[in-house]
Amino acid sequence: MPSNPAARLDAEFGSFPGLISAWGAFRGDAPALDDGTVSLSWRAVADRVERIAARLQADGLQRGQAVAILGTTCVNYALVYLAAIRAGGCAAPLTTSASPDQLKGMAIDSGAIHLFIDQAKLDELGDFKLPVKHRILLDKLDAFMAPEGTKAAPFDPAENDPLNIIYSSGTTGIPKGIVHSHGMRWRQMTFRAAMNYGTDSRTLCSTPLYSNTTMAVFLPTMYSGGCASLMGKFDVETWLERAQAERITHTMLVPVQYRRLMQFERFDTYDLSSLKMKYCTSAPFPADLKAEVLARMPGGLIEIYGMTEGGVACVFPVHEFPDKLHTVGFPAPGHFLKVIDEVGQELPPGAAGELVGKSPTMMLGYKNQPEKTREGYWIDPADGSTWQRMGDVGRVDADGFVELVGRTKDVIISGGFNIFPVDLEAELVKDDRVVEAAVVGVVSDAWGETPVGFVVLKAGVGEDALEDIRTVANSRLGKTQRVSALHAIAEMPRSHIGKLLKTELRAMVSPAAL
């Protein structure tokens, strides 16, 4: 009987491809991947990963070279992701929501000679061709694999070998390629695997495999020999049906998905008692929604705050600190956070400023963009150490819990005063007539910028209530903070992983109308 690969997770560094092979031998017929249509055992996954990797090597894949993947999440997508790493290359999943020109830019930037694409995306692109040497249909992956029993040439990863490239979800221009090393992923994912996962884990992944959000649960599941259940597209009823039928133990959902589950009228009729741990990341998780999830969904709830680039990660066991729901918790072990002012001076607890962090889980850098990589760093003048700019404004309370105030780029400067949108949003959502609120800064001749609010109203509440909602909120805000205008919106504009797109909200407002 092969030895249990779980013991390898205690090592300071190890081989992720080696783990896949070892779990294949140890777990055999146990389920490893399932997309609702196709289900593969660990033995089948290990075999197919070897055969795809062998073919990639035969096609000329070089050590560290990217393998591009474009399509809807499915078992074949996951196999290619794992095989690219096994072959000695790195996985480069491309964002399906990107424009053709953005896809072309990402393909060129990645340096990939292989593109795995599904038929639906190929049909959508039409005559638009991406610049790669080998184009393979994910739908016909079996035809690409090397013959049964073929093993890929050995690959022993070094810590700085790239494991994947995650392209940022920017709304304009070519997204930046964030390169994660084998060392970073080992430290990050073995810690999570050992803490909360095991061979009995069944994880429902309902966000795309091209997102780092999904990797936060997909990779620990694979590292620990569990089973990853994959969803091609999130749908509330399908999620509930699969969670119940497959006895799901772990899941990752972004805040908008949690809200849709909570709003589903038949939510409480489903048996979710198998849930052990739920995760949330990628967007602000409102305190009221955290409280409702804690009350209505079984198992623990962990919020993860951080950046795809690395820096500090806060891992917040929400169920353990119900009095701190307005925060994102505290830095994970080995992670460090500072709050600094405009000139780089560290601020005391309670003061709001820019967040910077460092940890053992930081990116290698942006692919082909050393200047952008350097721009994202803050160098501590005291000791010359490198910290990642987190892009957020926040404060740390007396107990060490981190509260987010807003994005650095979203801070509104009105009449020379800094206004943090989160403070205004918090007052707006206190109103029983409001489901969700967002505040943005809009150009103003009188003030430089002025806060403008958007709200999703509860069913049955008309737009004639807007002025009263604004007046009530403003009565609780300081004179420099007051919302100058309030608009009703049917649904907040969001990215593929639920991030609020404030650029789209700003575009809805004409400065001349203020």
C-alpha cells in the first residue's frame, strides 16, 4: 500500500505535481474531479495529467513556459491546468469576459505556444485568431493526450519556478499577468490544506478556474487529496441541488453569491448539514450579510482578505468573532501589516491610512512588467524591506482587527477633506428600505469631488423615497461627508467574481447634473 501523501504537507517545500501522482496511487478509485457531467477518480486524474503533460513536452513546451487555457470551467479545464504544471510549464488561464484584443494581448504576454479552448468560446470569437502555435479543443482533449500509460519526463520544481499566471481583472487595457511560484503556492496552499481539508473534503467551486478566488479552495482540495466539484456557471438552485446531493463539505462564494442564496425563497428547504467550512473573498463582505450566513448556513465561515499579488492575507474565522463582523480579521501567521500615511509614516491603531503588507506568499512579479511590479511595492525606510501596496485604505483596532475603509483610488477628496465611501455606504444601508449601497466621487466645480450614492431598493420601495433616504443618512454624517445626490439602480455592476465596478457607476453620473 502506498504511503499517505498527507505527510508531505508538513515539508517546507515539495512538489505539487508529485502530490498529484502520489494521491493517484493512494486514493485510486476515490473521486477527484466532478463537473456534474464528468466524474474522474484520483487514478484517472493522475493518468490523464501524465498523458497531457507528456504530449505538451513532445510539442516543445519549455520549463516555465505558459500554457494558455480559455473556456468554461469543467473537468478537462482542470486537467489541463494540472498537466501544464506537471509538464514543467505553468498554467495561464485567460479571462473569458475579456475582449478579443485583451485576449490577444494576454496570449502574447504569456508566451504560450499552446492554447486550450472550448468550442463555445471558439464559436464566440469567430474569425478572430489568437497568436499561438498549437490550438487544442478542450471538448476533444482525449484526442490530444499521449497514449494510455505514457509518463511525462520528470520535473522537479524549484521554489522560483512559475506555477501559474493569473491575469488581473482590469476593465480597460491588457490585464497584468501575476506570476505565482511553486514556493509561494506550496507555502500558501499546504497551510490551508493542513488546516481545513482532508481526503474526505468535497469542495464546490462556483467561481471560474481563471480566478485566484477559485484557486484559494481548488488547490488546497487537490493538495489534500479531496474532491473538487466544479460549476461552469453559478446558479442558485443548481448550487443548492449539488451541495445537497454531493454532500459538499467546503465551498468558496463571493459576497454577491451569498446574498443571492440568502434571498432565494426555498433556501431553507435544502439539506446543507454536510458543510464544514465556507469561504468568502474578492469583494467587501457586509457585516449584515455575514451575520445572516452564520445564522442560516451550517459550518464555519472564513473570510480571506488579500491580493492576488500577495502581501498580507487576513484569514478571519467569522464564526469565532461575531462581535467583529465589520472587520476582515487579522493577519495570518507569518504575515505582517502596516498602516501608513501619505509620506510613508506608520500610523497608530485607529488611524486610517494606506495598507501595506508582506508575507512568504508574494508574487514573483507582473509578467514582462518590471516597472509595474516596482510601482506596487513600498520600501520600508527603516530597514529597506519590501512590502506590497494592498490598494486599500484601512485601520487597525485596539484588538488587532483590520477594518477596510475603501480603495486608495476610491478615496473622495472634497473641499480638501478625505472622504471614505465605506462610511457613507454604511449609513445608507442602515435604512430598512435599502438592500445595497455604493458611493463614488464625481467631479465638482465647487468641491473638486463630491460623493454620489447608488442604492438597490427593496421590493415595493419607489424612487420617491430616495430624497428621504439621503436626508436621513446625511443627518448621521459629518458636514464634509454628506451625499450630494442619490440614485436608484436595479443591480450593482460587478465583475465575473463579484467585485463592484465603481468606474461604471461614475460613468452613469453627469457632473453637470450636480
